[in-house]
Amino acid sequence: MASHEWTVPDLLQMSSSYWNTCALHAGVKLDVFTALDGTALTADTAAQVLGTDTRATAMLLDALAALNLLEKHSDSYRATPFAAASLSKSSPGYMGHILMHHHHLMAGWGRLHEAVQSGGPIRERVSHGNDESVRESFLMGMFNLASLLAPKVAASIDLSGCQRLLDLGGGPGTYAIHFCLANPGMTAVIYDLPTTRSFAGNTVARFDLTERISFVAGDYHADPVPGGFDAAWLSHVLHADGPGACAALLRTAVSALNPGGTLLVQEFILNDAKDGPVFPALFSLNMLLGTDAGQSYSECELAAMMTAAGLADVHRLNLDLPNGAGVMSGRRL
């Protein structure tokens, strides 16, 4: 990887950048942007609406104004157009779920040194926990992120011959939705844990696709997975497990395909030296913090696992996706 020429100011800026993050997260958690969406309030009035301390609220509002997320005129504050569109719960483009998911991860990242010392996780997996609000932030946060990419991905992958799609570990079903929108003759099955059903049902209904997309509850590591699919989609699933569990899951996915069916795997993909891109390398540490054996994988590792699972013509699709994300494709023999 090309080296970055560090300076001391760069180092200090990176070390303190969590201040910005914490101010943003506090604004979202307290629902500041919804309260100030289309309405200008003084700090005193905002504190009454939010149930917060007036002095502290003024300090937070000033910080968010300094970050250009609020506009301040005289003594009143209002959400900027961007903040109103992205951070107000009144907006269909609300991204607060993924920001709250990031917020729930922060405490674990503060203990990264402990995970490196022990080699094991130091927090509960947010997708499997008992806290409903944490699980909602995770699942709907995945919906936030996937909604940005799924339309592009679905339009770029030719599934015109696919009648039935399996979205394995599909969460709220964002990709199943957009693949079906891009392919009017397709039906899909979302397979995920029972705790995911209500979230998937709500998102599928939002797109008026309940007649074409169904949900099957199960644990793909332990329970039977239905078969008879022309294509299967695994989006950001493999990184939660070690190589052995990934190999077993890929065999399960392949067995769910009809002969000649296509398996598509989306992941944050490391280069073969594993020293970049930056996001997949850092994401491996995120998996260290919350899973027993999860990690990011390189393209050659993914290709080898997919080939060993019984796929031919394994290759990475030519898609320009952010954060080192990529899609690997293979065909069942």
C-alpha cells in the first residue's frame, strides 16, 4: 500500500477526532435534529423540549453549529438542510440508526488493547443481544447503509434469468428488495434469525413487495436452509465467522442453489497482503472486538473458499463500491 506521510498535527487530529463523533452521536441520541427540523429554538426552549440541562444544551448546540449541522441566528438554532434530511426522524432519509449502531460499538473500541492482549471478544455481538434498541440500531443501520448501495448493485448485476433468490442472513431484506425491484419476475426469500422477522416485514411492506418476498426464520449455522434457488446473496455475512464456519456456510449456500445457480458474496475485501484497504483492515479489528473468530478476508481467501465449496468461474465483479467492498461471484457445478 502507498504510505501516508504523517505529520504531528495529523496525529493529533486523528487522536481527538472522536470528540466530533461523540458530539454527533449525542445530537442523534437526544433527537436534537428532529426537534430543530424546520423550527428555530433557543437553547432554553430546546432544553425544555429535549428534557436536558439548559447550559449543557447550549454547549452541545454550539458545537453542532460549529460542525455545520445546525444553523445559529442570534440565540436560535435550526437544523441545516442536510441535517434535516439525514438526521431528523421526520425524514425518509434518516440515517440515525447506523449512527446509533456506531455509538453502541464505541465502548468496545476503547478496549481494543484488551482484545489484542487476550485474542478474544470483549463485547456481546450486537446482532445477537437481548437489548431491543441495540438490535434495532444494528438491523436498521444495515438498512441505512444497504439503501445507499443496493440500487446500484442490483442494477449492475445481471440476474435476468433468476426466478428465485435466497437472501441468506439478509437482515431487513434491503438487497432482496432491490434485486426484486430490478427484476420484476423474481421472487425472494430472506433467511435470518427469528428476531429479525419484524424488521424485514416492515421494510418489505414499505416497498409493497410482500407478495414476492417471504421470510424464513432460522440459524444458518444450525437449522435447515431451503433449496431450489437460482441465485443466493450473502452480504457481509462471512466476516462474522472464522474460516471453518465460513466454509460450512458456503457449502450450505451452494446446496441451496439449483445446478448452474449463482452465488454472490459481498464483503469488505482485503488485498492479498492484508495491509489494505484501510476500512477492511480496521473492520477486522471490529470483528475481533465482538466475535470469536470473525475477520475481513482477502480476495484470494474468498475465492479459495468459494471454489472449495463447489463453485466454478469464481471471480470478483467489476463494481466500484466504497470502503473496500466488493462482490465475488461463482456458479454451482
